[in-house]
Amino acid sequence: MTVTVKLFATFRKGRFKESQRDYPEQTTVGEVIDDLCLPNHELGAILLNARHVGKGLQLHEGDTLSIFPLVGGG
């Protein structure tokens, strides 16, 4: 299945901004995060089709997964 993955801020460094990626059926959000070698301790918001989700949710054909790192500042 093809999924659009969007990375934001520091997660783009050395990776990509947006990519159409192929994954097997029943792939979870967490498996995509692991595949991209994103550090779990830096994960902020995870959105699937513009809704907040957890890492255990399964992806479907045509989904858009947006992954944001934690942000700091004041």
C-alpha cells in the first residue's frame, strides 16, 4: 500500500519533507517510525489524516502520516 509520510522540523534533517512510501498491509504507525529511525524520545505529535493517533494504529492505502518532533521554547 502507498502512504504519504510528512516529516517536520528536525525530523527532516537528512531525510525528506514529504515522501510517497510503500508498506505492507497492516503496517502500524510505530513500524513506520521505526523504519525511518526516528528517536522515540523526540516524538511529539503524530497525525494520521489530520487526527492525533498513537503508534499502534494500522495504516491504510492513501493515508497521510504527519510526524512532528517535540518542540521547545518559550
